[in-house]
Amino acid sequence: MPPLSHLNLSRRERQIMDVLYEVGEASAHDVQAKIPNPPGYSAVRALIARLVEKELVGFRQEGAKYIYRPTVAQQKASQSAIERVLKTFFKGSKAKAMNALLDMDGSDLSVREIEELERNIARIKSLRRAEDEK
């Protein structure tokens, strides 16, 4: 399967994936019910079929009904989405993206979240220093 970053998902395909990640498994009717301003049932089925073709969604049959589930880990999908945002809005710069997030309103961060960010930055610095010493 190609990496998610190379798949161009439409807005509706992303909405369907979001629903499946949220609920785990769902029928086409269930997916349609959870999408804002949903398209018709036939359109939802066609979109899901496209996601099955892309190997992002799998299914099982339950009587006459098909039950769909994501086949790609949510973490991998969210990482792909972040990569697209970085490329599109921040010219690939993680630092610019992180600063933009912090500039939005850093006061929303808890002390624990700030400490977690500090630990991650310290870890990255340590790795960078180790690489530089080689």
C-alpha cells in the first residue's frame, strides 16, 4: 500500500475516515449519519468503495449489510495529515508550525503539557548533539 501522504483524499473521504476512526466499525448508513451535511447514501457507498480500493478501508459482511473499518492506523493517518499541513502551509518547517501553534494561545497549555514539550525538545537536542559528535 502506498504511504498515506501520497494519497489525495477528498474532503468527503477524510470525513469518512474520521468517522471510522471515531467509531471503529460502521455501516454505510452509520457513516452517512455521522457526516456533516452528508451526501446521499449512494454517494457515501461510492466514496467508501474508493477507500476500499485505496486499501484504507476494509469490510466484513454481516447478513446483507457491509461493516467498514479503517485498515491504516490512526497515528499513521494523522502523521500523514500533519505532513501535508507542514508542506502546504509551513514550507515543510516543523519549527514554524510549532511556533504557529504556540502563538495561537499558549496560555491554553497546562504546566504538564509545557513540561512534555520541554522534554521532547531536550530529547531532540540530545539526539542532535550525538549526531554532531559522530
